[in-house]
Amino acid sequence: MAHPEMARLLRPGGVLTAIWNDRDKATAWAAELSRLIATHQHASGRCAELDKT
């Protein structure tokens, strides 16, 4: 699991923060961006779950 690895890498008293982005496909430009990414994601070998929604 990831937790033991995070604990191993952090120094004592260290903090881990996770940040990620999600596109709001309600706007036309973001919907088009998602469509373009979906069109090319298989060619790049990248398969992002968030792009499928």
C-alpha cells in the first residue's frame, strides 16, 4: 500500500499534501479540451479515468 511508502519517505513530523485538478465540462472550451484529450489518450498510452466522465 502507499501509506507505508509515504511514511518511509517523510521525515519525522513531515506533512504530505495531495492536489489534483478536475475539468468543469460545463463550459464549451473545457468540454472541447476533454474531447480532444479523449481522442488522443489511447495514442499516447495514457488512460485517465477523469477524462471518461
